[in-house]
Amino acid sequence: MLKRASEKLIFDFDKKAVGFWMEAEGIVSARFVRIFVTHEALSDIDPNGVPDFDGDLSTFDKNRDHIELAANSKFDRGETEDWLHEGQPVVVC
């Protein structure tokens, strides 16, 4: 189970994704998990959104609770990436 670790967001221009941290509750090998939400995923959430950096952040802000639930579901199913971010597991939505 993941919970929101902070309100801070970054936009990773290389990955074209909004990134944020969530905190793992319970017994897991990592305490924090990096979540990346791709531009494509954000465009699927709001097909009428502005397709740029500001539009992605706006779509993310409006749908953060839904996005966090999706990330939590992927994490609970063990669907993390094969690479780490700052030594922590990653979930890409």
C-alpha cells in the first residue's frame, strides 16, 4: 500500500512524465517509490487538455487522487520497473 509522501512534483523532460514520491506502508524492501506519469497517460486521462508541460501538470493536479490509486494498484501487483530512481523502485503509469 502506498500513500502520498509529499505534494512536490517534477516534470522529467527526458521521460516526458510528471514524477512524484509515494511512501510504502507495511513491510517492503523500499520505503519510498518514485511514480512517473507519462505524457501519453495524461493525454488519455484528458484528451482535450493542452498537450504541453503546463497542460500535463494541470491534468495531473485535477486527477491526482485517481493517478495515485492507479499507481498504488500497480505497486500492489508488483508491477515496478526494472530500473531504480535514486535507489528506489519506480512505477510508471
